[in-house]
Amino acid sequence: MTIHQDEPRNRNRFLAALGRAEYESLRPHLAPYDLRIGRRLHYCGDEIEEVIFPHSGLVALMVPSRDDTGTLVLMVGCDGVVGGFAAAANAPATCDAEVHIAGEASRISATVFRRALDEQPGMRRTAACFDSLMLAQAQQTALCNAVHPVEARICRWLLEVHDRSSNSRVPLTQSTVAQMLGVRRTTVTLVAGRLELAGVLTCRRGFLQIQSREKLEQYSCSCYGQLRSHAVRLAETIPVEAQPALGSTTIFAALPGG
Amino acid sequence: MPRYTFTLRDGSLGIEDRTGVDLNDAQGAFDYAISVAREVMRGCEAEAHAWRLDVYEDDAGPIFELPFAAIDQSLDHLVPELRQMIVDFGERRRLLMETVHAARATVLETRALVAQSRGKPYLASFLGKRTISGGRASSS
């Protein structure tokens, strides 16, 4: 089988984890989708109409709060699915989904996705694996937000972003990072300044440049490692015949540095 | 609306937020600075007791100097004398760290100046700061 770089299956890890027949059943319904920066894929409480499979870029899932913009609970890139959880349950969205880094994606109607899950137990199992990983990320973030210093949290999120884009130039402004962490912009500027002096990163207008991945891991909290090992364990539970078409690449271990 | 900028004194040469924020008045700036200081020190209070946040109004000031130990809520249970001791100790520790930092910068600068005068290569900048302060950019 020839591998086409444009084939959605080769660009999103959920689609890659599906069995061949399962993927073929979704394929005619997949349409390209543009992840423009700032675009809201859905709001908290919305009925999910489309399920998005990002190929690149970054979607932040945030819980809104009454007095400000809310806090980040999850980030989804080419490693996951946006809206899959709610679409499968035919339930309203439990958070806002906003594009933080522009990219490309595939979309599918929520009804079609739900029907495919109902008809194919294998696909439902794979979806459950990804849901479990999303839940793990949310749980880890709850712990992280409660006990870890801003410095370690910035490093952790930068590692997560770096894993999903493998580009050391992270196109996030300090305001966006502040919004993600639920802190004031000044706090991010000051803490990032300390990390800059430590040789971890440099702050530029409109982006952060990772100077040393090794130092970033050293300054990050343990949450990053915890989630990674969880992802690796979960990847082992995916049946062999459903392993992706990408040679030896396994869904989660495909993360850089894995 | 005045613009307030901030400098974190953490024992290094200081980290500035030059962008700053527009706030109604000094009281607003004070409240904002306390929130920022608490966010910065959360989870690393012991280390941060030596730090201070300076607040400037329209580039003038500082109009406030907030020692972190004085606003750390995890010290609220202490008697005022004990707390003051921690604040004073933090201040002295920070001054010592700043002195060490400045001495190191002087050593680097001296080395660079000697090398420059002999026409040898030298370290022009360290962590984004020029090794040789002031004066000409290069000897040409």
C-alpha cells in the first residue's frame, strides 16, 4: 500500500489507530477543515455537529468561568479528536474548543461518527482509549493547576505543544499562555523571563523559542512524564490489527522523543 | 489611564515587564501586583521569600516595592515579629544574591575588556546581555 502524505489517516493518530475497514467506512465522509487561529469549534453547552480530527495545529479545550476567559483543561493536536466524546454520547459539549495554533484538519458529521461507532465495536474501543487518555490529561491538569508553580506548568505545556508540532518555535503569545494557565499576563512575562535567564527558552514578539528541550523537561513538573507513561501503556492495549498504516509507528509512541 | 510596569527582583539583575498594564489608579496597581506576586510564588514560596516585585507608574518610581514574604498567605499564621524576621532575612538574602550576580558580571566584563585590549576574541554577550556595559559596541 502506498502511503499518501495527504491521506487523513496518515496525519491524525485516531484515524491511524483504526482498522483498515473501519477507516474505509469513515473515509467518504471526511472533509477538509481549516483550523484558523482563534476559531471556536464549539462552545460549552453546544450540541456537537461536527467531529474534528486535527492534522496539525493545536486546539485548546477550556472550561469557561463567569468572570474571565476560563482555564485550559486539555490540548488536542494531531494526537486526538475534538468533540468525539460528546458526539459519541449525543451530549452537549462540556467545554469551549478554540484554535490556538493554526493548522489543518478533517471533519465528519457527528451523526455519521456516532453511527459508525454504534456499528463497529472495534472503533468504539479505539475511541474509548482516546477518551481515556483525554480524561487522564484532564485529571493530571487538575492536579497540576492545584499544586505546581507557574514556572513548571509553562514548561509542561510547552513540552506538550512541542510533542504535537515538533517545532521549537512555539507560535503562542504570552497572553495566550496566560489564558491557558489561568494567570495574569504579567505573571507569564516575569516567569518566562526567569526561564530565559536559565537558558530554557527565549521570548520573542508573538512566539516562544525553545532553546533546550532537555532543560525544558528538567524545569517541567512530573505531570508531563506521568501522562506520557500513561499514553504508552494505553497504546499497548490497542489491538495489533488496528495498528496504524505508518510502518512501525504506534499511535502514542509516535510522539517525538518517544 | 496610567500605565503600570513591573520588575521582578529575584536575585538576578531583575526581570522586567515593560509592556505593563493600564489600570485606573495606584490602588488598582497594588491589587494587581499582589495577585501577580502570589501567582509567581505559588508552589515555590520558600525560594520566593527572597524576591520582591517593584511597581512603576508611567515609567516613574518604583511606587511600590512588594517583598514576597510580606504577602505570602502561607505565613499569615505567624506572629508579626516572626514574619518581619522572614521579610528582613529574605531582603538580605536577595541583596547577597544580587551582589554575587553583579560580581560575576564584573568578572566577565573585566575578562572581556582585557581580551579586547589585547585584540583577542572575547565573550561579547551572556544570556542576552552585553558583557561590556556602556562604551563602544566594538573596538574596530
